Amino acid sequence: MASSFRGGADSLGMTLGALLILVPASVMMTRLPRLWKFQVQTRHWYQNTYPAAVSGDRLACFSCGSDDIETRTISRQTGHNGHICGQCDTTLYYS
Ligand SMILES: [Zn+2]
């Protein structure tokens, strides 16, 4: 019985988890918009948000489908890198 209940519980948990993250995050966004982005928009976030763009270790741009992803240092202070599509210049995620 635990296994049939599990799928629903996980998606409910994810929804609640997202709410718990998003509500305080939206308050913080007005204060720390850049830091918030770096911390939330990780590779894990990208994979969850754009599952079609990620298969195994291969990661493609959600916008144009290119796998030419460049890594650029975004903030020397916090040491965050931005992973940016080399084709269309869309920022995909941070690390
Ligand atoms: Zn692209």
C-alpha cells in the first residue's frame, strides 16, 4: 500500500515544498534578486524545470536546443558561475 500511495505523496510533497520555497523566496527576491537566482536556479533546478533539455549528463539549451553551453563567472564575490548557451546567449542555470 505504501508504494501505490507514494507517487501522489511525492508530487504533493513537491508542490508543498515548492510553495515553502517560493513564498519566502518571493519576499527575498525584492531584497536579494541576484543571490536568489544563483541559489535557486541550479543544474538540479534546470533539470526539473526543463526535463526535455536534459538527458543523462547531456544538457541542452531549453530555448534553441544547442548543447554548446559556456561557463562564465558571474560573481567573483560569491564565486557563482553562469551556464550560458553559446548559440542564443540564454542563461540556463548557475553553479
Ligand atoms: Zn540556446
